Amino acid sequence: MSGTGARDLFTTMLRIRRFEERCVELYSAGAIRGFLHLCVGEEAVAAGVLAALSAEDAVVSTYREHGHALARGVPMESLLAEMFGRVTGCSRGRGGSMHLFDASRRFYGGNAIVAGGIPVAVGLALADRLRARPRVTACLFGDGAVAEGEFHESLNLAALWHLPVVFCCENNRYAMGTALARSHAETDLALRAGSYGVRSWAVDGMDAVAVREATALAVDTARAGGGPCFLELRTYRFRAHSMYDADRYRDRAEVEAWRLRDPVELLAADLTADGLLDDAGRKELEEAVGREIDEAERAAEAAPVEPVEDLTRFVTTTMDPEVAR
């Protein structure tokens, strides 16, 4: 990968990391309500996967999707407004943190149901294949989704129908609060996916460049008619499952050991060693990201909420009596 490409990955990861940290502050202050799932520690997955896709490709995500949306190009202002419940949010303030959606960028959620987005991704890929469109659908989900029936049904159909879909499993080793080895007899998820005839391999999910290269290979394979691919992106979340989670199921030493492989700082070190980033450049970038987040927060705070009279808009409809006949 070129130096410019690696620096772009770093910028994306830094934006995600600082955005998530601000979300913690806003949630603690009561500005963001409901559930909030952060991807601190998993930024290399979001940056690497999304960088390998074209604007015409589709993205289907899970409920831990802030980073995916940012990497896809959804504006911070739109994301924060959504989490604030404001009408200028990407889902008009109706979805919140778990239901970010932007059809103009082919970003189809945000899905609060574990594995709920996987069949959607297969449907999008099927539509593209039937219409002979050279598109790929990338579907991101956690390791917990591998235990769901939708996962197995979807991989089977994708392989059977030779669909252009790339399954991206963010294996952070804990489905909510249960360690992978306590719920799966076979913890090699790439091996399990391969049993369906899907080309599968594991990737260091803390290395953004490795993720980008692996995803590019999978996307090229699917786009060229090689069928679906599965990437087991081995990563780790530094924070609890959600802001409601007491996080008592992990040993502190384990978390600290993984922090030594912070994907943001690992790439920063590589860029510095290659002469592509210095202290002044890092400071300038940090300040630019900080201003972007500040502006997004101000815009979100000033945005209006949906009028009460529109409560059922997009929920129910009034059918024309003539049509009903």
C-alpha cells in the first residue's frame, strides 16, 4: 500500500477513535440516551474494510457501527444528530446509535438484531447478481452472530448461488459477555465458514493495512464471479460491550495486554518509522479532528426534534379507500 493510503487509514481510525471518546462524554452527560456500543480498539476493521470498497458497493452493518458509518463517509454531524434524536440525523433521529442508515452512500444499517443484517446482505448480493451489476456487498457482524441460524442459512445460500458478498466477522472474542471458547466448540471461525464452500481466511484485525489488503482480495474475488468470501478479522474491543455493561467477565490484565496492540498507535508508529508522520503532523491532525467533532456536536445540539404530530410518520400509512377496494 502507498504511503498516502496508509496515512488515509490512520486518519480514518483517528476520527473514529476521537468520535467514540466524545460519545462516551456525551452519553455520560445525558445528551445521548438508549444503548451505545463503541468500537474503541476495533478501528482497523472499519478503516480497512471500508477502504477496499467502491462507492457502488453496499455495506450492511451491525449495532456497533459508528466506525463503519464514519469510514463509509457518513458525516459526523449526521451521526451525532441521530444519536441526539434530532431530525437532521441520518435516520431522522428515529433509530439512534444502533440504526444508522444512509441509502445515498449504500450504507444499509445499523441492525440491532444479532446476525439480522446477514440475510439482508445476501439479498442485496442476489439482486446485483440477477441484474448483472458488478457490485459487491460487504456485511460486517460480530463473532456472536456465528451462533445464529441466519449466519449458517445465509452462508449456505451465498455459496449455493455463488453470490458477490464478503462476510466480515469482527471477532473480538466476546459475544457480549461470553468468551468465544465458552460457547463454541470450534473457535476457528474461518474454518467453520469454509465448511460451506466459502473461501475463508483469518486476518490480524489490529492491522489496518492487513485488513485493507485482505478485504481488497476478497472484494476482487467476489466481483470477478468467484463467489462469496469470509474474513475472520481477529480484533479486540477495549471498552465494555455497551455503556450499560459492567465488564466483569474479562481479566484486566487481558485488556491491558491487548491495549499494547492499539491499532491506532501501531499504524502511527509505522508511519513515523517510514517518515510519513511526525509530532507536528500528528498534532495538526488531532486538532483538525477535534474541530470536526466540536462542530458536529454544536450542529446536533442546535438541530430540531421531530414534531409530535409526525410521531407515526414512516410507521403507519393511511390507505386510499379507492386503492383498498
